[in-house]
Amino acid sequence: MEIKNKANESDIKRETRLLESSQLFGSDNEIMIRHQGSVYRLRITRNGKLIMNK
């Protein structure tokens, strides 16, 4: 489920997407993200925190 922030009609700024981590991870604890040619690892720790490493 994708949730978008509601902006006032007079607000011209683009709405920012809000994703649930479960949408990204599914049943996994780690995903890889490619950004501008570099690969980053995003993982959920045992304590439920998010850690990103290059």
C-alpha cells in the first residue's frame, strides 16, 4: 500500500512517497539498492533498526 502525503492545493511541491519497509524487504532482512552506479546494502538488524552500507 502506497501512502502519499496530502498537500494543500496551493502547495506546488511534489508529494513525497511513503513506503512501508515491508514493501521493500518482503520476508527478507537485506536488500541491495543500486544508486548512480554504486550498490548499497540495506538491512534490518536484530533490534529492528535499518543500516545502510556501501
